[in-house]
Amino acid sequence: MKIIIDINGSDKGPGAIVKGAGQALEKYPELGVVLVGKAEEASEFATQFALPEGRYEILDAREAITNYDHPAEAIYKKQDASMVVAMKALSEREDLDGMITTGNTGAVLAGCVRFLSLPDRVRPALAALIPDEKGSDTCLVDTGATVDCTPQMLHHFAHLGVEFMRKAYDIENPRVGLLSNGTEASKGNKLVKETYPLLENDSELNFIGNVEGSSCFTGICDVLVADGFAGNQVMKVTEGTYRRMITEVFTFAKKTGSKDAMQLGMSLMDRYDIGSLGGGYILGIQKPVIKARGNSGEKAIVSICGMFKNLAQHRTFYEKT
């Protein structure tokens, strides 16, 4: 398993990404990585964090795409940007199994369209796996790739999510829910109301109806469909709630000296911390790309490499056609 990593884009800097790559190499003996960024910078960090010789490679890229760049323009104009160099290599090299980037989400999507589109040119979507109360995960799609959607797009996202959960997580007949402000078919905004019959009348989907925000992660569905704006808000509010909850537990543990509370906090960190959650999958492309959050550090990189390990066991999902 060899993963290409764009070391630019993280709020914590390239060093945190390279350090995470080193920790992932230590944890996963079968892993190899390709670091993409300024060669001297990547080499310095690789030496500093003692990455094992023979298990990493460096590709030189002199530019970086920032959050202030126009996504599509940057992909076509910044040919020496680390994200572009990494995606081009991923599309051309058979030995590369996937890519990690913390960079500009819009640019990631534009790059996927340019370099990794499927033959039928389906619209990629960004999906996040969020833990539910039953101990499994719910696939939330879309989480920000397309904020202004049509009913046909949401219908398409439902199929991408179903295919992903079926092939990558062995769920035979994934249940599909549609994010709305009420469970009744009559509830929702114009987009939700027009999407509902498309999902309901599709015999290939196991559609269970509308799902309210309070039930998103009860395990009621395996795939939760939303436009990118609403899905992104659900994801970020969820992350903020997790962070607040974990902080409160640790504060209580320190205040009271409770070892049980401290153990609970550690358990919650392992399951719900942003670093533990890794990143979002780009669906509808030839090879897996995982978009890590902008504040990702070494823990997130290790977690994402674990996500790739799971995908490596289900290679049919991202096979080229």
C-alpha cells in the first residue's frame, strides 16, 4: 500500500503532516508514502522525524494552493503546486493507491474532476463517516463539495453513498435517509421536497424517508443525503459538539480527580476526536482521495492511513473501468 501525501495546506504546517506520515509508517508495516512539497523542506522533516529509509519518496513541488486561490483556476494555472503534482502522479502511477490532502476543498474537487474522473464523468461528492450510537458509522454525503444542489444531484449522491457503504464497508443493502426538518414526506425546503420522490421511487435504493437532525447519528440510516451546505453544517456542528463534550469530561476529571472520568474522556477521544475521525472521502473518482480537515495534524494522518488500510481490502470500489 503506497499513499501519496500533499504536505501543504494544514494549519499546523508541513512538519505536522510529515511527522504523521512517519507515525503511520511505524504503525503500518505494509505502508509506503510519497511526500509532495518543496523537496528540501520534506527531506528536512523526514530526517527530523526519522522516517525509515526505503519506505518514503519525495516529489518536488515548488508551489502550494491556498484557501484564497480560486479552486479551478489554481488547478490549471499552478502546475507546480503540490496538490496538482500529487494528483497527476496518482492518476499516472499504478503503484499509488490513494492520496491525502489537507488543502483547499474546492481545488481538491476540481483536481479530482481533471485528473481522476470516471469515464462517465460523474460529479464527485465529499462524504464523511460519522460515528453513530450503535457503534457503526453513518455516511454523510455531501459535506461541502457542492453547496447549491439540484434534486438530481442529491439522487446521484445517494447512489454514490450506497455504493461506497456496500463495497467499502460490506453493508449489503444500505438504508438511505434524506436530511430534513421533519420525518413527514411533506416536510423540507423546495430541494428536499423535490428530491424525496426521486429517492422513494428508485427501486435500487433502500430509502427510509426523511431524517431529522436530532436523529442523524442514531444509526437509523447508513447513508444520509444532504446538499453540501447543510451537510457541512451538520458535520461541523457535530464536531464542535464532540469537542465540547470531551473538553467537559476532561475538565470534570481534573477538577474531581476521577480516574473513571479520565478514562471516559480518553475513550471519547479515541472515538469522536476530530483527529480520530480522519477526513472525508471523495466519491465518484478512479482512485481514493481523502480530504483531511484544515486543522489536521499527525494524529489525523495516522487515522487516514488506517482508513486506506480498510479500502485496500476492498479494492473493487475504486477500480479503474
